[in-house]
Amino acid sequence: MSRSAHPAGPRHADVLPEGHYAAPAEDLNALDPKVWAHTVARDADGVVTVGGLPVTQLAEEYGTPAYVLDEADFRDRARAWRTAFGADADVFYAGKAFLSRAVVRWLDEEGLNLDVCSGGELATALAAGMSAERIAFHGNNKSPEEIERAVRAGVGRIVLDSFQEIVRVAHVAQTLGKRQRVQIRITVGVEAHTHEFIATAHEDQKFGIPLAGGQAAEAVRRALQLDGLEVIGIHSHIGSQIFDMSGFEVAAHRVVGLLKDIRDEHGVELPEIDLGGGLGIAYTSDDDPREPHEIAKALTEIVTRECEAARLATPRISVEPGRAIVGPTAFTLYEVGTVKPLDGLRTYVSVDGGMSDNIRTALYDAEYSVALVSRASDAEPMLVRVVGKHCESGDIVVKDAFLPGDLAPGDLIAVPATGAYCRSMASNYNHALRPPVVSVRDGAARVIVRRETEEDLLRLDVG
């Protein structure tokens, strides 16, 4: 399926056929634990709390919009992934989902490694004290300066994404008198069941070196010949927000086939394979993600079976969950500004944020849930579209959902599962100020990324 976009935005306001919408939940005050962070609940007054703190208190102290992150939930999920894969595998948190110095320290304390894909992410990791040996450096177009910084720092692996990078990294490593550990990212021709823009293992896209036509095999051959490189394995990533494991099975079969060809031609058995991340989370109650232990068991069995068939020693497996760890741990807290009913259609609920703090709805047609969180309500449900305050018709946060019919300006609503790719993709569109990230744990809150100010914006404007 292809997707084309008009600069004025998608035609979200079209009237859809009757019966298109799912029925509203029986209780709009209920909070589905699949969608919300572990410590989220309603108190006796109907106010939603997280880590023991009411959202009304958080809004008063830190303002809205704000990303509210459940630190205990983050740590629990990180620990679950580490435990599920055990000592014989590596879990690399994908920093692109959301990265800050506090997050890096949590990862370090919970025993996870870190995958970065830019000089800025690498700088954040190093500034927070993460050991460089536990960092993987990714990206499809690393600059010579980024490569040099990574090699000087001693990162544990660099993932090579093109023939040019093979030469660049080898040259930098040799110049610095080092031998850099690398993996080679290949595209295996598997298109995961996901949005076109986040499917990353079919041939017609920017990432990796195609397996087809012998290109991946040639990349490995060249890398093995260069003194500055130590080739430790193959990297494959098939997409994002994936629930079906069949794509990983096909990808593993093809990766192991390449490992067998490498052994037969070069007499080398590469010791590692990285199967990437992309495991989905629940954005709505209809989503049904797998637990880490189920994923670990399935991936380990797939790789072991394929290697036994190819008569290869089973390599060490790496995975890169990012969204699956941080996504469910946070929600975005908004204040309602206007409520605009459109007879026979829906009600537009405008909040004090929008596409500048969550671009995923406009970019990927993503679906989200939403709830009234500053109070409980027994009012009849109304069909709403939650929109932002930006000068853009595509400025939509939640396309279609149900909220209580007595919703009014000043109410607080929250959109769950916004821990991944919301703050990290946030912008200053219309000169909006990016919201803070507020971490909550055991009845205490602290800012781990502060709200931007007008002074921040003007500081960069040197004209």
C-alpha cells in the first residue's frame, strides 16, 4: 500500500460510514491496564493518580501539556526484558524511542545496553555515564565526525549500513590504531505487517544492504578483509509495532542462510545476530502485544532451529526493544481548551498541545486512547476528535474516541502510551514550547527534561 500526503493534511474530517466506530466502553472511567502504566489508577474522588500522585497536582505544579512517565513501570519493563533473554543474549534499549540522561542511568542500573543512532544520542549516553562498551551505534548515514567519536569512545559495536560505511569505519579505526567491532545490517526482503513508513526490511527503502543479488555477502567479504574491522555478526530489523512473529521467522531463516554461506566461503562462523526490535505495544484496548518472556522464547527457538538445520553453532542473540519498554510507561497530560460539537458528526475537543508533542497520528495514522482524568463522570459518552492548537487541519492527537458528554474547558484529559516517539519527535511548530518530561515514582515527582521556554527559542534566533 502506498501513501501520499497533501501539504494541507489528510482529509480526516470525512464522514465515515455508520457503524465504523467501535461502541464506547461500558465504563468510561475504567482504565485498561494494557494501555496505561502500571501504577495508574483512580482515587476515591475519581481523579487519576500515577505513582500515588494525582494528575491535578502534577498539572498545577508542572503545567500542561506534560509527558508523565512512571519510573517504576519503566524499570519493571526493562527488567522483564533483561530477565526474559537471560545472560546468553543482549538487550539493547533503542534510544530513539526516548532518551535522556535519567533514562540512561535507569538502563545502566537495570543491566540493559543502549542502541544510539546519532551523535546527539551518543553524547547523551556518554554524559550520563553509560560504559561505551555497552553502546551500539546505528544509523544509515553516520558522518565521519560521528564515526570518529564513536571509535574514540570505544563503543561496543557499530552497525554498518552501506558499502561506504564499511570503508569509512575501517579507515577511522586504522587511523586511530584500533580494531572496531561491527555488525552489518542487511535487508532480508521481509515486509512486516505495519505502516509503510515504518516497515524497514523490504528492499525499496534506505536502511541496510540487500540480501538479494549477493550484495550482503559481498559486504561481509569486504569487511572481513579490512584490518580495522572485527566483524562480529549480522543485523536485521524488519519493522515497528509488530505483533506477528512470522516475519521474524522468515528473517531469521534468511539471516542464518547468510551465516552458513559466510562459513562455507570464508571459514568463519560469526558469533552474533541482532534481530532488531519493533515489537508492538497496546495503544488501544484492541491491541494485544506479547509479553517479553513469550517473545524471548519464540525468537530463541526460531534461531536455534534454523542454526541446527544449517549445522551452525547458535550465535548470541541481540534484540532492541525501545517502544516496548518506554511506550506504555508514559501518558501526555492536557488541559481542554474548547469543546465544539458538530451536529451529526462528532465533537472536536481542543487541547493545549497537539502535533508538536505527538506527530504520530498525522505521520503514521496512529491510533490512541484518551480519558478524562481530573474527575470521574457518569455522563453519556460522546464521539470526539481530540485536536491540538496548531494552525494545521491535520493537527489531530486522537482521531476518534469516546469521552463523557459533560466534558468542559478546564478538564484534564490524558493520552496513554506516549512514552515512545512523542517527546523524541516533538517539534517547535508554530513556535510551540516542547513539554517537560515528569518522572513519578513512589509518591514523588521530578522533572527529567524541563519544559522549553521562550528564552530557549530566542537564544537560537541570532538574527
